[in-house]
Amino acid sequence: MKTQLIEVGKRSLTGIVLLISFGGAYLHSPLLFIAALASLLFITLYWEWSRLVNLTKPSRLAFTLLYPITPFVSLMWLTYQFYSTDFYLPIFPFFAAWSADTGGYIVGKLCGTHKMCPSISPGKSWEGFIGSVVSVFAMCWYLLPKIVLLRSSIMATNLVVMVIFALAITAIAFLGGLFLSVLKRKEGLKDAGSLLPGHGGILDRFDGVLFVGIMTVILTLVIK
């Protein structure tokens, strides 16, 4: 019990520091936020990605362009393209993925007994997934009306569609975590790194954000 409380404390403190750091960078300027994302990409490639993928193989280098480079660049593009015209859109992937993580973590810890994929990611449960959907729905209900590109769409005005949208976002964020879990398990690693106490590495904290970031870019291209 004591160990769990310490772990929850470290996770919460790291989350608060990340929120203050990234929130502060985003509020300061789009350039600073893009620089922060570029720094995270460099850290990921230099310290974490090489542990997960053998970069001496050309095919692995090509794969690296697809992930994690393309998702990070997508987040930078969203900031560059929409910061001045649609302030909440570039940070939507962060709110979405971290809402899913938080809801899933809390509910999963409290009552997560039915495992989703124990052989790949034993910490994920169906109860936690439902908690993620509820948390993401609450985020959508609050944030979608503030996003210029989406506030007049059916996703922000129809309750049933918003529930389906929240379910889709949760599933995509979950796939981001599952994808990373497969890579880690292949290399026998518990975490991608150790930079973030209570979370692991950058990829452990941003796996869902990266997948939702790609989805958000596609969404902007379709709606626009």
C-alpha cells in the first residue's frame, strides 16, 4: 500500500510539473512550445528510441520517420498552423490523451480486474478503459465548443456523436500505448526511459498524445 501511494505521488507530481511546463510554454508563445516539442523529439530519439529499435538497419530508420518523428512534427504543425486562429486546437491531443490516461489509471487502480491484453500490457483493464471513455467525454463536452474548427460540427453539438467521438479518441490513445507496449516487451523493457518519475520515459507519457496528434491532423484536413 505504501509503495502504491509513493508511486501515485510521484506520478501526480510529475504530471503537475509537465502541465505547468507545457502549459507555460504554450501560453508564452507558439515558438517556445514548438521548441519544447522539438527538444522532446531529440531526447526521445537519442535516449529512448535507440533502446526500442535497432537503428543500424535501414528499414528501422525508415520506420523512425513514421514514428516517432511524424507524430511529433504533426503536433508542431498544429501549433504553427492554428495557434493564432484556433487556440485550443493544437493542445487538444494533450487534453484528450492525458484525460484518457488519468481516467483509465484511476479507475483501473480502484477496480480494474478484467484485463484487456495481459500478455502485452497487463496494467490495462476494461474497467480502466471505461474510465478513460468517461474522462475523455467530459473533456470533449468542455473543450470541443471552444475549438473553432469543431464547435459547429456534429461532434460538438450532438451528444450521441460526442460519446462515439470520445470512444474513438480513447481507442486511438489506447492503441498508442499498446503499440509502445509491444515495442517494450519485444526488448524486455518495462519503460521506454526513466526521465519522468512515476511515468517512465517521454514515450511512456506521450504515446497516446502522438497517436491522437496524427488523428487530429487528419481531422483538420478532412473538415477544412
